Amino acid sequence: MSSGKQLIRGKSGMRMIAASENERSPFLLEEPCWTDDDQFPNCVKCNRKFDFTHRRHHCRRCGMIFCGSCCDHKVMLPRLSFVDPVRVCEECSQICKREEEFFEKHLKILCNGAHFVVDESGPLTFLCKLEHHFHRELLFECSVPDRAAFHEPVLLEKIVSAQLVSNEDGLAVSGLILKYKQQGEMLEVKLTVVTSPDAERKQALSWLVAMQKKDKQKEVNEEQHEHHLHHIDKVIQRSPEVYMNLL
């Protein structure tokens, strides 16, 4: 086992998590709280009553209670650090597909990095990349190590906005402006896509796309929360007595 990681047994399965909260990736989530079995005698989706032959199952992504037919998807959950596929409901399975794409594709692009002109550093360029162990900060490595050019790392949790910049005719993306807080000050750094060689230009554009996908992860989690509330609302409409159990 690599340092900084520990294998634990959760109620939903085995998880490989960071040994310290300071080493925890900001893209990861904790296991959801499971809905109490006694509060929901029926499947929250199809409303079929649970019994000895029709058993209840908790979705490992949202924690809601479903019957086997409404919770029969098994997927990897990289955001929750499970080491094996786990059971999720239909709605969460769609969310998981987008999350898995981020972890398998876009997160790797961010960690590999791309070359940009940073602020007014041209003709010097910097390799901008996400720190690959804990994913907590952006690093800037000057393309000419012996030069004095330097830019301090930027913590992801301190980034306030990431605004794409277009070229003069507005037809193509030319860079990104990151605004972030540091020691009470609002700072910004501008990353400009290199124009050549073409391979580096394409890599830089892919990196910018991945940065936008990074911000989408928060929206995905908010979508999952709305899905959770939607199911509870449907159950309450069908069975008002459930509302009293939730109080």
C-alpha cells in the first residue's frame, strides 16, 4: 500500500482513502448517510412495498432506499474511493458515468499539464499542471529551469473563478484567467495558449476543457442532491405519514 493511503471497510464496501484530511483530494466525497429503513416501507421510486421476498437496497451514491429493480446498476465510484463496483440507482448511475469520465480522462489531462504563457512571461512558457498526488493545487514550472521566472502554486480551494478568454475576433479560445484569494487579497493569473508547436497548442486547449470539467463536478453533486430531494418529495406526496417519520 502506498504511503498516505489506507484501506477501510465502510458500510457500502471497501474504500481506499487518504490517511490525513490534508491529503484528501477536493474531488472526493464522503459516503452518503443511509436513509433509515423504518422511514420508508416502500421503494422511493416505484412505490412497491418491501417484504421478505421484495427486499430494500440502499443506493451507494445517494443513500436512498430502492427495490432491487430500481437499484440494479453496479458501477465504480471513484469520487467515493470504492475499490470495487457498488450498487446505485438509475439516476445516480448517469451521474456516475460523468464522474468516471472526469476521473479517467480530464483529471489525467490536468495532472499531465500543458504549456502556457503565464501573465506576461512570453517568450518563456510554464508547464501548468495539477499536483498529481492530492489534487489540491496548481503548479507552474518554467520551461527554462535556470531562469528566475517563477509563479507560486495556486490552491484549488482558493480559486474564485476561472474565465475563458477569446482571441481578438472572438472565434477561438486563447486562454484562461484564474482569480483566487491569498492571504486576504484577490489575485489573478492569466494563462495564454501557446501558438506553436501545434501539439502543445492542442494540449493546452484540452487542459482548458479539463479545467471547465473540474468546475462541473460541484454542479454534478448539486444535481445529485436535487435528485435526492425529488425522491423524498414524491414519497411524501404518495404517503403523507412518511413526512411525520422524517420530523
